[in-house]
Amino acid sequence: MAAVGTQDRGAVPTDAELERRLRIGETLDELENRATWLDAEFRIPKTEIRIGVSSIVGFLPGAGDGLMMLLAATIVYHGMRLGAPTRTLVWMSIVLLVEGIIGIIPILGDAVGILWSANIQNVGYLRARQDSLDGSTNWLFVLLLLSPFFLPFLIVGSLL
């Protein structure tokens, strides 16, 4: 018996399944556009190096990196909404966290941000798992993400 949201190889997909796949594909296309805008929208003249808005704004001291990290986090958020496997979402979050930590180092962080393209990588992880996306929110990831904030409340609540 096939799992919910999957199709047998020889079976003809239903209209609902085709509509679901189309919505997921459109969302991934939008995320690829966002990732390109963030990581590789412009080519540096006389080079093959591409930079995005994230690299440009990242040169601004202070809020530049923070704002760009928020925009990059929306890719992970959409992956969660698409039902990406928890392991994929954790890996995407680690990539984002590493980029954020390295990004705060002046000059080196900007150089790594230009060369690494974390947003394009993260969308690539979602594309690679496109067949396993079921279009539902990954609640396990939500719980993992929020657990450090709720754990103290659970401990205090259990003591009462």
C-alpha cells in the first residue's frame, strides 16, 4: 500500500495529486528566484563571480546581516510548510546558522557569503527531495525548533 501523498509508479496521478505537485513546484520556483536574488543576482564586472543582495547589504555594519538572515530563514520556513523531511530542515538550518556565524566576521564573513551561496544550497536541498514533499507543515521540525524555548516551561509546569 502506498503512503499518503505518494503514487505507485504505474498509477495515473489524480487531479488533486497533480494540483499538489504543481503548487509545490511553483513554490520551489519562487524560492529559487528568492535564493538567486539573495545570493547571485549580479555579476561582478570582468569576473565570473556572482553576488546577491545579501552580499551587498551584508557589507553594511549592524543590521545588514541580521536582515538578510531573516530573509534567508524564510526559505527554511517554506521548506517546513512544504513538508520537507526533518533531517533536511535541520541541515538547512545548520547551513544558515554557519553562514550567520561566519558572516559576523568582518571581511572574511563577506567573502565566505559571496562564495558559499547558502540560500541556493538550501533550495537545492528542497529540490532534491521534491518527490518527498507532501505539502503539509512539518510539525516535528516546529517542535524541535521551539523546544529550547518551551522546555523550561514544561519543566516548571511538571513541578507544579
